[in-house]
Amino acid sequence: MKLLRVSLVVGLVMLWVAVIPLQAKAITVVEIMEKMDELYNMKQDLTARMKFTQKKVDEGVKVVENIFYKRDREDKFLSVGISPESNRGNGYLRVDDNMWMYRRNTRTFQIMKREDSISGTDAKAGDMEKKKFTDLYRPKLDDQGKEILTEETLGKAEIPVYRFIVVAKVKDVTYPTEEYWVRRDNFLTLKRQSYALSGTLMQSAYFPKYTVIEDRYFPIQMIFVDEFEKGNKTMLEMSGISLKPIEDYVFTKPYLENLSK
């Protein structure tokens, strides 16, 4: 089965945002996307513990934990498995445009594609890299050539959101069409639905919990529901978030190899 992605950012996967002022005038989808790009611009290094709880109808529950290091200003990340034992020491490294998967049992590096999964979970390698929303997607237009954008409320709490649809303008994305529900007050993503080229709904993603560290928002709970194979879902929880500088040697093959010993 093709695993679905955790997009955090656009998607995030990993999503970290700063507090921003409200918009005083009518807003466009492009302006929302630009604001999201501004928020996702992570200037500090990031270290965090990531716990994936994956439920599959035919396999039961699987829990995987990784330590994640990220440096957006140089477009680098490293993720290394810490549990279960079968995942410990396996890792993923990105430097510039190159991504590798490292396997402890063979001590080999393999080139990765953006759609490849992290530790067999719903997280994709491409979700971990630095990328601009506006570089990958553009607003979807209706029959009159207007952006598809509405103001609605979401959930029992009736949170005011912008709802809009975007389509890919490059081929190197996991899903060609995505629909977003973004808070109107701070532009945090609350819900995202991802569609295949055929228009089939493949995944629904929810971002119910955020925390604030050094004036930046971080999602600490994300839920990804497989809409194609019903009953499958993944919950990603982040903890131990640190914005302290990371040593340069962390983002290297020798360091990843040494961790797996």
C-alpha cells in the first residue's frame, strides 16, 4: 500500500509559524499563501522528538519514534529512529537537493525521492524540506476565472476560517490538488484534504493542537486519515522541541552512521 504523507507544512510536515497581525481588508488566496510562506520561514535550528502512532485495519497499531533535526536556512534535515528496535539507527539525511535513506543493518545510503516515507510511516521525505507554498501551488479558479475562496466556521467551536483550493504548478508534489481550512486570525492550518489527479479524496489531515515557543506556533498533534483505504490513520505528536543551534557535523553521513553503532 502506498503510504500517505504527513504534510505539515506545506505541510508541513513540519509546521512552525510566528504570530502575525490581522488583515484589515478582503484577502485573496495568493495573499493567504504568501502569508503562510512568511510564517513557515524558520530562521532557527529545530530539534524535536516525533512519535508516529499508525493504525491499519489489517496490521493493528504501530508506534515509531524518531529524533528530528532541521536547519531551514541551509535546507538540511536529519531524522534518526530511536524506537522500536527494528527502527533504531535507521535514518534520513537531506543536504541541499540530495536526500538519502540510511539502513543500519546494511550500513548503506540510498538516494530518496520526495514521496518516499519516513520510517514506514505516513511522513514523506519531501515534507521535511524547506519549500515555498507559492512555488509549488497556485489557486484553483472557478468557471468565471475567480479564486475559490470562502469564509466559513470549522468544528463545534465554530472557528472562523478561510477555505480555499490550490492546484500544483509543478510535477514534483505528492498531491496535485489540496483544499485548506486556515484560521482567519493567525493563518494556522486546521484542516487539509488532499486529492489525486482523478479527483479522488486520498487523505484528510487535522491539526488540533499547537504550542507557542519563543513567539512561534508549533503543531504538537496532527491526525492523518486515509480516505482511500478506510480505517487507516496516523497520529503524529511532537515533544521536546528545542530551537537551540545545532552543530554543523550533525547534518553529515558520518554522524548518522555513528548514531547507528
